[in-house]
Amino acid sequence: MSEMKTAAYICTGCGIGDKIDAGTLEKIAAKEGKMALVKRHEFLCGAAGVQMIRDDIDQEGVTHVMLAGCSRRAKSEAFDFPATATTRANLREGVLWVVAEGGEHDEIRQEMADDYVRMACAELKKMKVPAGNPATANNKRILVVGGGFSGMTAALAAADAGYQAVIVEKSGQLGGWAARTWKRVPAAMPYAEPQETGVAELIDRIVSHPKISVHLNATVAETRGAPGRFAVDVATESGAAHSEEVGAIIQASGFTPYDIARLPELGGGAPNVVDHAGLEALAIAADGGAIKRSDGAEVKSVVFVQCAGQRDDSGAHLPYCSGHCCATSIKQAMYFKNANPDVDTVVIYQDLRVPGMGEDFYRSAQNKGVIFTKGKATAVKAAGNGLRVDFRDLILDEDAAVEADLVVLATGQVANSGVDIELPDEDPAKAQKVSILNLAYRQGKDLPILKHGFNDSHFICFPYETRRTGIYASGPVRRPMDMQQAGEDAVGAALKAIQAVENASLGRAAHPRSGDLSFPNVRLEGCTQCKRCTVECPFGAIDEDEKRFPVFNESRCRRCGTCMGACPVRVISFENYNVDTVGSQIKCLDMPDEFSEKPRILILACENDAYPALDMAGLQRHVYSAFVRAIPVRCLGSVNMVWITDALNSGWDGIMLMGCKKGDDYQCHFVKGSEMAHYRMSKVDDTLQQLGLENERVVTHEVAITDNARCARLINDYVAQIMAIGLSPMKGFG
Amino acid sequence: MTEAAYRNDFLKEVEAHVEAGHEVKRCMQCGVCAGSCPFGPYWQHSPQKIFMMIRAGKREAVLSSDAMWMCTSCYNCIARCPRKLPITHIMHGLANYAHRLGLAPKGQPTRDFAVMFWQNLARRGRVNELKLTLGHYFKDGIGAGIKQGLAMKAVGLGLYKAKRLNPLEIFGGHKVADLSGFHAIVAKAREIEDRKRGLAS
């Protein structure tokens, strides 16, 4: 694309032409925006309108297109010109629908539309069509770390979809905990009886599958590279080491049962007190017959203590619920009842929670005569030849005791998530953990952890994504779960891995900007080796070379721009999104003077949630001030401080940053971007003071996509606040 | 603490001998029945607690509870139970079973009245309202009976004038046509019911 030829198209449809003077917009686009071609159309997204643009691209050599009409989020299929740099001025959702009705608002409405056209023209001239990451890599094999139920299911899903899979299993056999389970909680109608695990058949399929290879007694010694070109050193127990070249990785390293020895008050460690895994072993030994204790005595009475060492708020044990234990205890109680209905089985629970179709399973156990009693166990002690469980009966509200031959403690799942890379190196807890992936990444050896030792992934929106692109977490390593959920997880993670290798081979971004061809360019000659980009990248995409310059692994990058926002010397850019594309918009405004009583408020809105929320505020006709100008950003993390200082120097009266919820329950699509922006903006006061400006001139808000009315309210409140403190004295210097 | 705490013994007994007793184990202890009962604050145990006590093996406490006798059969609990347990039926079944075993609370007014009503009815196949009323008034002694009768004098005279109360009923009263046939039916019904619930008649 040697010669740039710009064109502006102004749509007057959807009532835009009735309230906004298109003639003025045309003049601004031509004179101020310096658009080579300016056209007006009454129905731009219709076939004729789109054809007009296509004809100009094909015949007039238009390379850059500015569309003034609806939001960039509307009609994106009609306005799809992949080889042409395209930007949009949001006149419909951003102006027409949000500015108050009535002739008295005509002037400010027109000014708002004028500014959006100016801004879009300014942005357009700084944009290039992204060419895609040239460092494509074509390896499409998928490595699965862990050969348990989740890992095997993931490998099979990938292999059945036509991708080579490699399993690395630490122990000497496949199957994990599932193979040490007698039967599983039912996954099919009528959800009434424990069913076969199917693990033996699964192992057979893995072993005989032509597209799956398995390394037993093996661990990952080192992982280097990026999606499409991971190099993984596999170390085997025998000392042999070799390297696997893979395109993506699924971490299905599973869980370890919480150590019952840490529960001595509940009999942990005492004879005839077992955990779920211990009971499975007894059930496998009995194989449908009477279950016997380790001393050979037949069990005639058994008590299950739920939430043992779980849901603990004292800090001594696991604070969370492991989700599967109620159904697992129900299943195990049925082992006894099915072998001999006269065995007394008591489940002491605090809240019986059986997700999925577990209610049917629970009813089935009740019909078999399993006694469920709401209570809290306080002590398990030896009594005679058996044990006595003291508990508080929470229904009868009294202290009670029950004797049993065997006690089963329903302990929780502890994630096998490797090293917590956030901990300082000298922390003894860090040294105790063995790394799973041994990533040769600047930011640490393993996947980042969110809380309670589980790998960081967004439960609801993108469950298998981790903070390392091309590496997906599946099964109980990312949250506690049962076999049913682990199986679903495995298939989901396998599909994400396939998506990752395909995107990497095309030089495109993975989730959440899946398919994006832009990638960060760094002008290394300007780099001061400050390392902020390498430290702050939420995805560990950037390593450092020997001279401590950043090394961008483009296919590890999610294209959020957090590095761009971090860079103090502004050497990081994307072809279609960079310091200039936003900066030029900030500086192009027709800024009214200090005494005009027309403030100008800049909104930098996250395009994932905040900008759609603003659009929807328009859709729902929530009126907000016509003094604001919103610019979408990829993530609040990409907001560079220079935009703030530029805006303040250009006479903007206030700046609102709108990003996603941060913290443990984050909604940020780039996990840490919003948090990073909030942190950076907490330090903006110095800048404001240097400029002699009030602290209120820069505010940051967490906004959810549903906060439509709230957005309008926030804007109106802020405009009132700015009016109260007065307009910026910085006008006219920019 | 009894030896059979949280064992299935008493639950099995209830299943075998109490109407709808096999449903008790399906209670999930949500407490909706207890919250729905208009008599909630006035009885010893809510259905929720009775069911938990059965499963905890508290035989004495359950069978001697006044709870089952306080039930007015409003059916709120049945209508609302998420597990669709026939709670009212179970409560009546428990009352009946406790009564048969002689463990029901002594002097419980509902129980006394129920006994009186049944005896009155079973004798001649028809309810003798005069005898039933007088029996009820005088159950606590002559003095209390006279006092109660005087208090209700106006009602009684009203009923008499409206030909709703026949004083001659005091001498035997009306009855079904085939009295021995009626007694045979009742005896047979009891035999069938006892066999069904495994009770000796």
C-alpha cells in the first residue's frame, strides 16, 4: 500500500440527517479532515451504499475509509473491507440517541457530531491495514500435561479432530484418580446408580490411537517458544530426555486430595478413618461385595463427614467448597447400600449441594435408606472396635453422636498448579512447589494463579484461557470439579488449543481478539530497557534478551496493548492502533475557549464492555451530556500516560476512563489491563499538580456491559462536577 | 442418647407400620413444612423435626410427641413440600401408630376427642351428637360438665327449637339398619389395615 487515498462517507439514515447537518460534516471532513473523497448517502449500510464504497475502493484506489453513521459495533458485516483501513464516526449511538431532544440542543449536538468526524478523520490517517504476524509457526501438535481423565479426554478430543496429541504423564500409568475410582457419579438417565468409570476403555483408545503418543514416568523439564512453535523438553524417570515440538499445550495436571493427616480432630490419620480416595480403594478391593476395613472386619456402619477441612473460614484449611464431594459421598454410601441394604450409612452435611443432575442421585440414595443429617462434625474418636463421631445436629439443635465402623472424611481438591509465580523467590512456600511446565518465560515457570492455588482463568466468560497464550488449563487444576465437568472441560480446552494453533499458523491473535492480524511493533532503537512492558504484560508474552531489550513473542500476544500503555518512550505500536491513532484524535478537536461554558470531557472507554455499554445507553435513549467525546480503546491497560497529558495540555476539561471490573472477580478481558490502568491513574495526581490542575480532572470507573443507565449517570454527574470546578485554564496552548 | 442413634431401626419400624412411612426417608430437611404450618409455634415438633427424629432413632420422643395430634389437616405442608411428601398423612399415620402402641401423650385433648368420636360412631354406625357433646362436656368431671353445659344452654335450646337436637337420643339413639353388618365391615376393615401394617389386632 504505497499511496494513501482517503474517503469519507456520511450516512444520513436512521434519522441522522434530520437532526445533524450533513453539509457541515462534509465540509469538516474535506477541509479539516483532508479527506480526498467525501460522499453522503441516505442508507449507507444498504446494498447500494456498500457498493458505492466498494466501487471507490476498486476503481478510485481508495485505501482508507471513514464511515460516519452508526457505531463501529453496528453493521460490521456490511462494512467489512479487509484490505482497507476503516474507521467509524459514531453519530447514531454516540450523538443522535444520547443528546437531549429539542432545538435548544441543536448547536451542541452538531458540535459533537462535528468533533466525532474530525476525530475519525484524524485517526484514519494514522492507521495502516495490519499485515499479520510474519513470524507464523505451523506446528499443530498438541501436548497434554497429565494423563488423568481430563488429560486423556483432551488428547482424544484433539486426536479425533485430526490433530496429533502427546501425553506426558508423571506416574507409570494413565488414568489418574479416575483409574483408582471404583465407579463414578452417573452421567446419564436416570441418574440413580453409580456407573462404570469407563477409564479402562479410555486408556485402550488412547494407547491404540494412531495420532496419540504417550510418555509415562515423564515430566516437563522445560517449555520454550510460543503458540505454533513450543519446544518442550520431556524428562523421563530413567534419565532419558528428549524434545517435543508442539503448537499448543493443555495443562491437565489435576488435583491432590487434601491431606487428612491435617485433620486430626476429625480422626485424620487414625485407623478406619479414610478419605474419598481411601474408600475407593476399599471398594475396588471389595468389587461389589461387602466392603471391609483394613483390619478385615466387614463394615456394618459408616459415617461420611462432609466439608472436612473445607469451607473453613479459620484459615487453617481450605476456604472453598470442592463441589463434587456431596455427590461423591452419595455415590460411596450407595456402594454400601447396594452390597448390603442393612449397612447403616449416615451423611453428616452442612449444605447438601449436588450440581448437574445430582438431585436425582440424591433422591435415589434417600430411597435406598442413606440417612442424611444436617450437622457439623466436631470430633471423631476411637470407640470400642470402631469410632464415634460427635456432631451438632443442626435440625434438632442438639449435640449428638453416632458410632460407626468406618468414617469417611470428604476432603477437598488441592490444585496441582505448580509454582505460584507471584510469590517472591525467597518465600519458602515457593521453593516447596514443583513446577509443572517449567516455562522459560521472563515472568515465571508456571501459569499464574488467581486464588486458592487454582490457575487463573475466567470462570464464566473464558474458562480454559490462562494467562499464557496457547496453554490451556483443563480439569481440577483450574477449579474443583467432578469427572463429568472435567470431561467437558477437556473437550473445551482441546478446542481452544486447536483454535490457538490455527491462529498461530495464520499469524493471527488468539482469544479474545481472535483473528486480529495486528501485532505489537517495537522500535528498539528508542527503547530504554526499562522493562515495564516485560513486567506488565498480563500474558507473559515478552521476554528479554541478554542486553535486556524486550523480545516480543507475537503469537503469545493477545493484542491488548498493555505494553503500549506501559511504554514511557512510546516505542510500541500496532499498525491500526497506536499512540498516534488515539493521540491525533485527542488533539484535533475544535476546542471552545475557557469562557464558553462548553467543557470538553474525554472518555477513554474499553471497547469490550464500557464502549458497548455507552452504545446501549444510546439504544435505550439514556440522555447524557453532549460535552463528552468517547474514544474506544482495546483495553484500559493500553492507555498511555501521554494521552492524558496531551488531553490536559490541549484544554480538555476532564478525562473519564471506563474499564472493566478489576481484582479477584475481574471482568477484564485481558485479566490485568484494567487493574494496571487503575494503578497508573492512581499516580496521575503528580502530573495534574505539575500542570496546576485539580485532581478531579482525571477519574477512573469500573463499568460493566450492563451499566447502561449508570454510564449516562456517571457522565452527567461528572460534567456537573467539572462545571462546578470550572473549565480548564489550559485551553489555547495545545 | 439411645443406642440406636442415627441407625435405620426406627425408620424401618415407621416404614413397616405407619401410613406413608416409607416416604419419611425422602425428606430433605428444607423446612418448608415447618414454615407453612399454621400451628407451628404451638406444638412440640414441626414435621421437619419429627422426620429428622425418626432418622435419628428417637423412638420414644417421636411417638410421645403431641405434634401429630395438633395437625388440623390444612394440607399446607403437602401443597408446598418440594419433595412432594404426603406430610399430613404421615403425621396422622404416626398419631395412629403411637395410639395403637399406647405411647401417645395422655390427656391430649385432640386425641381424647378422637377416641370418643370413634367409640360413639362405631357403636351404632351413626354419630350420636347429643351423647358426643355431653361426653365431651363431662370429660373433666361433673362440675366442669355442668358449667360447660350452662354456658352452651342458648345454643342447645336453639338447636332444639330448630329440630336439630332430639333429647330422646340420650336413650340409645338412631342407628344404621344392619348393625351387625356394620360391625362386621368395621372389623374386616381393621383386620385388612392391621395386616397391611403388620400389626396384631
